Amino acid sequence: MSYQRDSGATAAPASEQPDPRRWKALAVCLLAGFITLLDVSIVNVALPSIRAGLTASAGAIQWVVAGYALAFGLLLVPAGRLGDARGRRLLFMTGLTLFAAASALCGFAQNPTWLVAARLMQGLAGGIVAPQVSALIQQLFRGAERGRAFGMYSAVIGVSTAVGPVLGGGIIALAGPGHGWRWIFFVNLPVCLVALVLAGRLLPGPTDATRPCARDLDPLGVVLLGLGVGLALLPLVQERQWEGAGKWLLTPAALLVLLLFAQWERVHARRAQPLVDLRLFRLRSYTLGSLLMLAYFAGFTSIFFVFTLYLQAGLGYSALEAGLSVTPFALGSALAAVFSGRLVTRYGRALVVGALLGVTGGLSLVVVAVSVADGEFVGLAVAAPLLLAGLGGGFVIAPNQTLTLASVPPEQGGSAAGVLQTGQRIGSAAGIAVTGSVFFAQLASTDQDWATAFRVSLSVSVGFVLAALLVALIDLRTRRPR
């Protein structure tokens, strides 16, 4: 989401007539949002094929997923501001063009380094597009219509998560395991082309309203944050490839860079808008809510990374069968999200606590199911536990965002939401790095015992969710009734 004040490019006079093409413009935004978010989940089922086709290391496979999430998150806030300053249609089309080019580069990749670099570019492009979608909805719709539009956007997010593994599995089944993974990226090209043509015709151009200055993009802040998180992830992702203890020297280096980032943000805030407004963390509810999201995204996104590897490489499932096996979580999450908005106003943080208990219980049952079920029936045995975990997950993300932003002053709302989403993506990247490292280390130490490696790594994911639950309990205890 972009950093913007209530009075600015998005605030229109009450008498202004709504854009007659707003619903068609929304369809274009949802199409672009769908394709960029789809690439978060669709790639998971292709990882075994990518690993075999490019002879990729475990570290490279982790970077294919984690690199996209990290790059996506780093540009959310600055790209939102640049859209405010230079026009959202221009940024939307620029990001979509870069996304299409990066998708083509991914499809033509000849080695792991090429693919990882293309995925980083693809993530940056997705991070440019995503905040323009939210900002355009803010700009085009008012009142109840805005709520309907954001509801449709939330539904698209849920659908992209649900259909990604199945669609990816179907494409690989049709195109073959050898080169089918390439078509997972190539399929983006016609969708991006259609969206670009329609965007040029239907999306509104720049307005004459006062807009934030482009110098507020804080490029040094982006570089420092990305470098700090990247240095922290490197020894985890490359744990098996880089021998010796020297790689762990990157950890204190990462802490130093992140301290420099925090200091820079304090200095930069005195004369311009920082990438992360550290004053937001003076609010207890915002700090705890942000920590909760960081831990939760580290937990639940890493599950599917190791699960699809276990099903395909360990049990011999096809990509389509693996995609169908992880679908119950996404379906449960999408179903619960429909009701989460009306329940959070009634139950508040207690709803999130109960939901996290459901996620923890469901994932714990997955560990049990994998322990007792025969290999070919694992997908069926974990369906109900994953559905339970998904139902819990659907009551976590949107309610937590509502509660986390409730105490934030309106003039800081855009920045607060952008920082929250950035933390989610960094959490995803960190969770994949940590869980993947444990998974591959356990696999090597147990002579390719895939079931044990999956159970141990899933326990790490459960640990992240438990950390989120602990934060939620602290917030519940300290939050005073309104």
C-alpha cells in the first residue's frame, strides 16, 4: 500500500462524479493483482522439476521462493509513493511490463543463478504493481462501493493462493516435468499483455491534485533494509553449500547494517518521509501486531515450500497431485476470510488468539498424520488437518491488520499499512530460509529420510506460529477495553 495522507491524490471532493469506467478499471487491477500474487504460490509445485532441470542446489531452490517474497516486500512503500508522485497508471504499467519481462527471463533460464536473478526482478516488479492496485481502489471508489471493491480484491488474493498449486500442477502435467516448469512463467505473458492494453484505456491518468514529492522515496533506506535482511538470510540459505563457520560472520554484519538502517530512518524522518516511520512503534498495539504478522507469515508460508518437496521428491506425487494436496489450507483460509471482517469487531484480539490456536492444532495434526499414514495416503490424511489450519489462518491476517491499524493516526495510515505488508514479505522470506535450511540439513543427516525431514521442518513452522500466538496473548492481556 502507498504512503499517503487523507488529503492528497486520493481525496476527491464529495461532489465529484465517480468515474463511469471504475468497475472495468477494477477488473484490470484485479487481473494484475491476481497474476502477481499467483507467482507466490504457483512456483512451489514446480520446485522439484526446477531442481532436476537446472541441477539446482538446495540454496538456489530456497532463493527462488524467498527471493521473490523479499524483493516484493522491499518496494511496496517506495513504489506506492512514486505512484502518488508520478501517476499510478504509469507505475502500474511499468511494473506490469517489468513483470512480463522477468517472467520471460525465468522461463528461459539456463542455470540456477539466472533463474534466481530473474525471480528477484519479478519480485521487484510485483512490488511496484501491488501498491498501485490498492491506491487505485482508494482513488476510484467511495463509501460502500470502496468496501465492495476491497472485498473483491481480498477474494482475488484468496483465490490466487488456492488455485496456484493446482494450476501449477496442471501446467506441468500438460507440458511435462522436463520443461513444464518453464510454462508456469510463460503463462504470465499473455495475461500481462491483455492487462497492459486494458490499463492504457481504462485506468485514470495523473490528477492535478497536490502530490508527495518523489525525493521522499528513501532509496538509501531501501538498500540498507534489503542488504541487512539479505545478509541475515544468506548463511541460513547457504548453510549446506558454504562449509565452515565463517559464513555466520554475516549475522553480526547484518545486525550492523540493520542498526545503520534504523539510524538512517531517524535522521531521514526529520526532513522527508522515511521508508519505515519508527515513531509508529511507539504504539504498543502496532508493534505487537507487526511482530505477530512477521512470525505468522514466517510460519505458514514456509509450510508449503517443504510440503510440496516432500510430496513430490519424497513420495513420488505428481505436481498436480501435490497441488491438490495443499489446496484444503487455501480453501479453508478463503472461506474464513469471508466472515472475519464482521467477527473482529465483536471479538477483537480474542478472535486472533483462537484462530492461531486453530492453526497450531491443525499443523500439529499434520505432523501426526504424516507419522502414521502410509506414503501414498499422506495427501488424503492431511486434508482435514490442513483445512482446520486454513480456517484458523483465515481469521488471522485481515483481523490482525484491522486491530493493528486501529490505533494509528489517520495521517499515518498509508505508511503503517505499507510497513506492515513489508514485514509480512520479510517474514515469508525468513521463514522459508530457516525452515528450508532445517529441512535440507535433516534430509542430509538422515540419509534421505523425507518423512522425518518434513516433520522436523514442520515443527519449526509450528514454532513460528506459536511465537505469533504468544505475541497475540501478550496483546490481549495488555489491551484495555474501549
